[in-house]
Amino acid sequence: MENFQYQDNQLCAEEVPLTQIAEQFGTPCFVYSKAGLVQQYSAYSQALSGCEHLVCYAVKANSNLAVLSVLARLGCGFDIVSGGELARVIAAGGDPTKVIFSGVGKTLNEMDAALDAGIHCFNIESAQELQQLNQLAMDRNQRASISIRVNPDVDAGTHPYISTGLKENKFGISMQDARELYRQSADMEGLEIIGVDCHIGSQLTSTAPFLAALERTLMLIDDLAADGIAIRHLDIGGGLGVIYRDENPPEPEELISQVRATLGDRPLKLILEPGRSICANAGILLTRVINIKANGGKNFAIVDAAMNDIIRPALYQAWMDVVPVESENSVEARTYDVVGPICESGDFIARDRDLAIATGDLLAVRSAGAYCFAMSSNYNTRNRAAELLVDGGEIHLARRRESFQDQIALETPLP
Ligand code: LLP
């Protein structure tokens, strides 16, 4: 968050005042800090120094090509969940040999494209997927490198929609089944076993669930060694939480040092799949107040961003910080619901916030670098927002604002 600070009462992205960005590019728009991305990636890579590792940024969190290219240039790998994400990584100059392919439903076409690209590893989520990949690789006279995603049945203590490591979730394979499946894979000609993978959820704010999952995964790795199956890498997934309000998540360094201590002297390469913790606090959503109104004893600030731009509050009851871009204001503070123009009462960005604002003012929604633009839509035929990447005093237009023509380009009315 330190990349978005007030200078002379003006909120800035690195050295650029957000008012300047609003004038130049309009609102709503997402503004990302390159330094913020670099700092977070470096926090991971430094904590992992001296240990064989690969940080695979989870592309789903923010898949803008500019963001991916910043990370690619730092040597970052990528965790993908679709053929589209693989194509984005390649378009951004990412190294396909540092790509791992997660996801519970990979199509044959997607697996084929990943084999073409020569990705590092497939994270297998079911017995059927294992068979399909084996067949595909044999047809291509290739061996596909795999790890099995285990489901350790650990409660990540996070929102139920983003918790993935409980046995009733659709993700992964139970420890017992995984051991059997590894034994079967060892005899499959199209496959090469290289790792074990585990991802238990997102926005985790303590290390305890990570370590609980890790201990179970290490037991499996030891059992597999007894079966004569040598595991080369351990992928502990992503999920490290960030500060939106008053959370107190561990830093990457704290998590990684505890993980390294738990590994002991096992010669395992460590793979991580962080998404949110790389980019959430490297971005804000910039929006302007269109109208102010009072209804039923409540004050509403209606802004030009909406749930189509930022669905996290509506979908996960997420609390996102909203701050005025100009901190000195003569207007009286009131308690507002900050809402968008969309025709749903679920279209809110923040509720019951004390803000000194007037029509025309700019607001910044903090921590909007992850899972905001990436989850945006055209609902209500709204053009998706522009995205800017700031580097020091420079502004790079990472994605121009959509136009109505862009929106209807794929549609055809009846003749
Ligand atoms: N690896 C796998 C297999 C995943 O499913 C995810 C996220 C990650 C890595 C990255 O997790 P992260 O480090 O970003 O927590 N839209 C939700 C979050 C969904 C997370 C889905 N999987 C939100 O806005 O809170």
C-alpha cells in the first residue's frame, strides 16, 4: 500500500497524482504500481533464496499483459487455469517452461496446447484427468510432467467461496486416493511424476492451516518414497492473505521460513502459486462521485464504478477501503454507502463509511489490484474500465477503456 501515498494532500500512485490520471484517462480506471508488484515478488524470491524454488504467480488474480510482463522480466513463473491464461503468459513474454497448469476441469484442447508450449507441470485433479493426459501424451510420443493436487481436508478459515482444501470441496484428491493414483501413474508411459501439489484456499491470515496441510502432504511424500516414487517438488499453492482493513496476515518471509523449517532436510524444490499477495495492494480503483442522495435515512454516494468493475463486496461481502483522492476538504463528513449505478441493491462497493465528499470528487478503492478487473464484466452494457501501470513518474496505458463498439463486436442482430 505504500506505493499509494498522499503527497500535498493528493493521493498518488508512486509519483503520479491520481487526479492527473483521472483527467488524462477518465474514470473508472484501475491504477497499478510497478514498484508494488516488484516488491511483493521480491519478498517471495528473497525468502526462498538458497532453496531451489519457482514462484508461479497465479494469473487469475490479475492477468493484464503489462502486469504479467513485469513479473516475467523478474524471472517469475506462472500458475494458469485455462488455455487463455497460457496464451496470455506467452503473449506477455513469460517462459512456458516455468508454467504450471492447475484447475479442476482442463479440456483436451487445453492440455494439448500446454504440451505444445512445453509447460513445467500439470497439477492433476482427478483419476480421469490423469488417464486423459496420459493418453494424450502417448499419442504425441511425449511424457507429461505431473503432480497430483491433494486435498488435505484442512480448514483454511476463510470465506467459504474461496476455501478449497476441505474434503467436501470439488478440489484435489484425498490423501489415500492420491497414494494409489501415484502408484498407477508410475506405470503410465505418457506421464512423469515430478511433484505433489496442495492449495487450500485464498486470503489466509495465519500460517497454521498452511502448516497443517504441509504436514499431511509431507507424510504422503514420505509414503511415496517408501513405494519407490521419488517426489522432486512440493507445490504449496497460493493463498497468503493481504491487509484490506485490519487483518494481520504473515509476510511471505514468515510463511516461507516456517515451511522451510518443516521440510527439514528433504531435498525438495519449493513451488508457490501466490496471486493476491503479489498484486492486491499494488492496485487501486479510481472512481468519481456522480451523485449524492439520501433515502430512508441513509446517504448514498453514487459513483461511476460498479459491481461489474469490482464484484468482491457483492460476492464475498468483502470490505474494501475507500478513501478520497484529495484529503483536504471543506465538506462536512457523513456516513455513506458507496454504490454504483447498476440496477441491483447488491451493487455496493462499501457500506457505512464516514467520508467528506461532494459530487465530482474522486475516490480510490484500495487493494483493488487482485480479483477486481479480472472478475469484471459488461453487465448493464458498461464498458470495462481502463487499466494503467505507473512506474515512478510514468504512466503506461495497460488496457484502454472499452468502447461500445468493442462490446458489440461479436454480436449480430437478426437480418
Ligand atoms: N493456486 C490455485 C490452485 C488457486 O485456485 C488460487 C486461487 C491460487 C493459486 C491463488 O490464490 P491467492 O494467492 O490469490 O489467494 N476471487 C476471490 C479469490 C479466488 C481465489 C481462487 N483461487 C477473491 O476475490 O477473494
